[in-house]
Amino acid sequence: MEALLIASKQTPRDLLMSFTRSATPYRSGGITKKFNQQLHDQYDLPARKAVSDWVQMKWGADCIPNPNEFGVDLIVQREGKPVGYIEVEVRSWNYCHYSTIHVAHRKEKLFQQDLPVLFFALTQDLAHAYWCHAKVAKGYPLIEVKNFEVPTGEMFFDIPVEKFKYVDLTDQF
């Protein structure tokens, strides 16, 4: 990272932004979708709240926002001590009709944590989620997925939907 900073004369924040928020090549050689502020503003806080509330209700753990805006979304705590992390994404569907769920390779931060990480893919209505341990992704192939945001080049882990647990985020008990 230091060599990249020296060579590019960018701050760490600028360098990270160039890797994660633009449709440009990133450090693993792929292309990433451009950051969409409108979708972020629409879904980020409600999705985090839906997951946080469910984790509190079902597992008795508290979730707090990660102060590192480029880190994993939520820090899971028990008795004020971090015990894990949760990454939250909202999908464009209300039920997964696919045989696999894609986790973007650009989310490699999920594999670089000192505590367990869970990945939650929420339905667009925020009522349900598919979740799994992030480390599960590493056991599945990377494939290029063409989509409306990035027509070529973005790589995803192709994880069978059976590896995810399906939960109702509105279930009270």
C-alpha cells in the first residue's frame, strides 16, 4: 500500500476510493461498478438497521456501525466487546430465484478481518435475507458476471444458494 501511495502521490483515502467507488480496474485486476450514492442513501441505513434489529432479537448481540466507512459494515458486540462483523447488501429481487448468489470479489475485505464475518444479502423490500459466513465464499469459483452496471470484467464468487441461511427479518420470535 505504501508503495502505491508513494508512486501515485494519493492519500490512503483517495487510493481506496479509486479502488472501490469507480468503474475502473482495481488491485485484483477486475473492474468494479461505480459507487451509486442514490442507492446507498436509499438502502444503506435501513438495511443495516433491519440486520442489526434481527441480530439483537435472534442472537442477543448488538451491532454498531463500523467507524471505518470502507470497512465491513457492522461490528457485532457482546457485552461491549467485538465478536464479529457483518457485511450488508441489498439485492434487486424479493426472493432469490437463482441457483447461486454472487458476492463481489471487490469485497475481499471480508477475508481480512481478525474476527468472523457474516455476509447478508437482503431482499429489496428488506423483509428477508440470505446469510452465510464470508469465509464460505473462498471455497467457490470466481466468475465474470455481466450486469447493467458493469457489462464486462467484474468478478464474483459464485456461491450455491444452499450455502446461505434464509431468514425473515420481520419475524419477532
